[in-house]
Amino acid sequence: MEQRVADSVSSEGQGRDVVLDVQDLQTHLFTRWGVTRAVDGVSFSIREGETLGLVGESGSGKTMTALSLLRLLPEAGRIVSGRVLLDGDDIVRMPPSAVQQLRGRKVSMVLQDPQTALNPVFTVGNQLMESIATNRSRETPRDFSTPPGSARNDKGDPPGSARNDKGDPPGSARNDKGGPPGSAQHDNPHSPPPVHPHPNPLPSRERGPGAPLPTTRGGEVPASAGTTDVDAGTTDVDAGTTARGARTTGVGAGTTDVDTSTTKRGRGWVRERAIEVLRMMRVAAPERRLADFPHQMSGGMKQRVVGGIAIESQPRLLIADEPTTALDVTIQAQYLNLLKEVQRETGVAILFITHDLGVVARMCDRVAVMYAGRIVEQGGIHELFDNPSHPYTQALLGSIPRMEERVERLTAIEGQPPALFALPQGCRFAERCPHVHDRCEETYPSEFTGPDGHTAACWLLEETWKRTSC
């Protein structure tokens, strides 16, 4: 029965579009100890609506693989070869500006620890609405709050309006000194223009550099928060204008120039969208939660907020890096069900990184087992769990305690993974493998393909499976 289910899942997946295709990806870290081959020839693909689980011990290269897909490597890291095709576009060869446009829009990532992923000095509403405004500004460079069917003249005014030769609105006039109507300038050409009172009563020195903008109880940023200081003076921002050049930071996306609307319609839309996202992520009382800071929320709620920020733009690919590590069993089950529900509604492809094979069995369609920078086995969920073919996969499954069996000592994998800056010439699992022989220590095994596309890199399969690589 399980085999028939697996076959149906596999055949269903073959009809879907390939969202991500990773081909021989190699990412190295150049350190004082030498070259660390963190990702060494990794290849896999994920189709639309499919979840691929990436499992392995700590230090096997799972997170570095995920960061390579987004090109968010540490300073010492570099992609030395390989291809990362997202809907046919090679991310590795894109200019940084093009990759920046993909992050958060076509590919998003849920980081391991939501406590460190969220900024502690900004409210949840600030961070979620910032992400929404950033994504919308990439799609529509102009003010997205302008209603459909409207038009503006060459001065940027609404239809039917006009400006005089000074650029003033209809009915206004300027004197010969360039002052506004009703004002007068003396003969000193260096006289500064009159300074209008700043609409924001909170001095900048009290907010401090980089302090969050003041918000209302519902988490909405007031219109006065959009004012900016220019040349020691102040600039009034009218209700119908757009603040240019505001700097926003997305999760793992760097810093981007965006146009953030300060109109009532724009702010209201972003806030309503943020409430809708929190409600979709099953956050209770989302209107009130917008004003909460991260430390006021539980671990499960913070994880849902981080997931909402990643999912809000409906990306083609979602990378979930151990998203259930800090959650208890009950909240973990709710979160996994929520991800599956979102996937059914949007068709997002998910790369799910975890240590928990029980979560893999519940969540994933296919599994890739990673060890010392390489994928050693890959296949459908039922094929791999029912017929593990690589000794490392067998050892991982054998180390899971079984409630129906009483044993005096739990099964463990002896030894430690090799250092990635001093890898052996042959199989990297050879020192820990119970089936090791001379050939394993001399040459790294080729990859062999078995039934239903099940692949593994082990010399034990040479006589029974077909070789797929040399």
C-alpha cells in the first residue's frame, strides 16, 4: 500500500514545473586553516508544491547550502562552481542587484532562531509592514496606493490639476524673490527660507539614531513619522505625497531603497495586509499583536511571525531552516500543518532543513541525506524510509528509539564526521562505516540509481543498481 502511495506521489510530482534545480553546487570557505569545502558538489531539484527534506548531522553543510541558494554567504565564503536555477534563471551568475530583487519576493527563508531573526527594538507590526511595503515597492515602483484608472500629468499631479511656471498648484503665485504667496524675501541672497514648525513633536535626540518610528496602539505609523531633516532644517511631508529613499531591511535581504507611501490609503492597506498575514498564520488577536515587541510573544508566536514575513509575498521557493527546533510537540504539529495548508493554497516549493526524521516523515515528499558537504542518498519518502541504501542513512534510522522495543543501550553512530578542511580521499563515512573495505578508502564512490529514482553514493550498490555518475 505504501509503495502505491509513493508511486502516485512521484507520478503527480513529475507533471509539475521545476522551481529549483541545483547542479553540482560547490561553496568553499577560505580560512586560515585552509579551504573548507562546506558544500562540495550538491545536486537536487524541487518541483512546484513539493517539499524536499534536507537532513544530516550538524556541520554537514545544510545551512550553508541554503545560504548559497540566496547568495548570503559569510565574508570568507564563495561559490566556486555549479548552477542554481530558479525558474530557469541562474542565481549564481546574476548581478547582486538582480539577486536582491529575488530575495523576499521569489525566494524566502525562515531562519533557525526567531528570537535572533526579529529585531528586538521594533514592534512586530513595524517589521511585518516594512517587509510588505518593500515587496510591493519592487512590484510597483510608483506609489501603490494610487487607485486603478487614475492618471497624473507631467508634474505628477492628479487629473485636472495644473501648475504655473513656478511649479505651484493652481491659484497660487510667487513673488519675484521666489517666496511662496504672501511672503517676502529681503535683498540678502544668502537668507535661508522660512522654517515651518516640525509636525513631529518628538525631538530626534530623544528618539536616538535608528530608533523605531512612533506608532499608535494598533501598530500604525502616524503621518508625522514620515518627515525628514534636510540641511539642519525640516521638510513638511503632505498627506498626499510619498517619502522617497526610505531605507528598509528585509530578513536576510540586505538593505534596499524603497518608496514607502505616507498616504492614509497606503498605510491603511499595508496595516490591513499585515493583520491578514498574522491571521493566516493563526496568530490570535492580530490587531493587538502588531503593537507587541518580540520579547512579548512566545517562541511559537515568534516563529509564526517569521514565517508570515517569509510567506507574505507568496514566493516560489520557501527555505525553512530548522523552523521547529525551539517549539514543543503540540505547537510543532500546529506549525507543520500550517505550512502544509499554505503550500496547498499557494503551490510554494519548500526546502525543509531539519535533524528530526519524524518531522521529515510527516512533512516531506522526498528526502536528501547530507554528510560532510555532499548528498549521499536521495529518494521519495517511502522508498528511503523502507529501503535505506547508504550505511549512513541506515545508521540514522537505526538510532531512532522505538517505543515497542526494550533495549539496554540506545544505538549510536560511533566517531565524528571528518573536518571539512581535511577531507579524506575516499568515502567520507568510511571511518564510521561497518561495511568499509579498501576501495572505500581509496576512491569516493560513484552515485548509483535504483528503483523509482532512488539514488545513493556507495560501492555496495555497484552490482545491483545502475551507475548514474563517475
